[in-house]
Amino acid sequence: MLNENIFYLDAKNRIVDFLNDNFDDFPIKLQNRFLNFFPKMVNYEEEGAKYRPRLLFTNDIDKIMRSLPSPSKIELFRDTNEHMFASRLKALVPFTKHDWCIYINSGEIGVSYGIFKNINSIKEEGLEDIIFKSQYLRDRDEKVFGIYAYPENAWAITMKSIKGNEINVNFALDIKVVNDLDEEINEFVEASFSKLKASTKKANEVKTMYKNIFKNVVRNIHGTICVVVDKDYPTSEHRDDFLEDGIWLKEPISFSKLYIQGQHNVEPKLTAIANVFMSMLELDGITVVDNAGNILAYNVFVEANLRTSGGVIGGARKRAAYTIINSRKKLIIGVYFQSHDGEMFYAPLKK
């Protein structure tokens, strides 16, 4: 009789090495409690609600906050040791649903816990982008340590340090891992604004806004398809019946027009429209945008089967994505796909 035990021991050792290499004197007992919590991050659930918490371990949260242009921090617990780690995180995780990040500050006087975020515009870079580009922190990387850990999806966790190092831990056995989620989003965003007419500065700000939206989509929406079409794609009765089955807007929604015109109170309007857009992406079916930054339709369906999807094995959403990719339809540019288990990619149409 065969009796085997199989462990992810190599992953544990690499995580410990990363912590020690990027955070001087990281407490051993705090490491052990973090390692116990680590596998739960990808599918954390509390009172029936699912979360993908982001954690920042640091020895100086105040200096981390100084690297942010509009910081907000709420300290909630301060302990003499790390014994309460699990219960502190249990109390803090629900706040991450509203885009707060949890910090764990380990210093000579004990461990403090709280939440923080950068109160920034939707068209400005997000929290992690600012931290990991901060020259202020790089100049202090011998004294200030920071390790940021977050779930990429339902089976992978990324850890970054302010020293510029990064590791990805994958719990899956047979699912393709997207090693650079940002690269996939960037490719999708570039396709979505390839025919936007605007100055370089304003175009970059609109693209940053789009990237922020889709980073939130990855964190908060469990599956979606967004199709990019050419700005000349017909949206009236002359539309190709391939994408006919859905709700086409009488008047396209234009993030870029609203922002570029610089209207009064543009920030609240951008945020409101971003929420509408995310609601569309969360619904069943496909959301359609064009390459000039307009939202055209949502709740769109295509007929998908093994033949039209090229024999791809997966759920209905994945078959629909590959049906579009394989369709070779004129004026359809590409497909952003995200599954309920976190697999995601952007793919241009096959020629």
C-alpha cells in the first residue's frame, strides 16, 4: 500500500527567504503566523463575503505614508507581541472591500495594525504604483522595509518589496498563470485608446484611469468579458448580428470626452461612470467598448460551442471569449477575459 505526503515546502522556504532578504530582523514568530494565514488569502471568506486582502508589512508605516501624496491611515490595534495576529486580521479584512490596505507595523515596541490608502483621483496612479516607484523610499531602503502581499487571483499570490524584488506563489497545478497582470491590462488599455484623439498628457491620464478601473475589476469581479471594437464599428441597425444579442446604448458613454472637456465637478462624474462601467462588467455577457474610449454595449451574448471556440475546454464565458478571438470579424480588435477563478488575459483577434 502506497502512503504519501506531499507538501508545498519549497514555496514556504522561498517565502521565508524573501521575507528575510527584504526585511531585516523580521520577527520569526510573526513570520510563522503570516505563513499560516498566507494560503487563506486567495479565497478568504468572512460571514459569507469573499475578500482578497492586501497586506503591507513594514517597520515604519509613517515613512511609508510620507511617500503618498494624499495619505489616510487609521490605526486600530497596538500589541506588545504578535500573538493576536490572526484575530487582528480577521477584524481588519472587511475594510479591504472598500480599497483599503492592511498594514502590520513591526518595531521595537511591538506590533501595530491598521488600514491605509491614498485618497487619490481615479485618473491618478494607484497606491502600490506610487509606493514602488517612490524615490523617497528607495533612498531609505536600508532603514525602511516594506513587503506588500496580495492575491493576484484565486490561485496565486504576489509579494513585492520596496527594494524592488518580487515573487509569485502559485497554488494551482494545471492553470496557466499570468505572471504579469499589469502587462495584460496595459495591452488591453492601449487597444482601447489606440484611436483616441487627445494630447499625450491627457491620453496618459485617461489610460491611467482605465487601468485603475480594471485593477479593481480583477480584485472585485469574479468574471467578465470586455470586447474592443474599432471606432467605426456600426452601433445602429447596420450592426453585424454577431454581437446583436445585447443592450446597445442609445448614446455611447465616453470617459475620455468627459475628462478631456474638463467639465465642472468632473471627478465625481468620472467616479460615478466608473461604477456604472464596473456594474456592466459584472453582469452576465459581454461589455463592448471601442478604441476611442467609448462604452457601447453590455449584456451581449454570442453563440459559443466547441467548434466556434476552437475546441477550448472551459466554462461558457471562456468559450465565448475564444469564439470571438477565432471569429476573424472585421472591426473587432480584441478580447479581455477574466474567469471566476481568476484566470485573465487580453488577446487580439486572430487574423
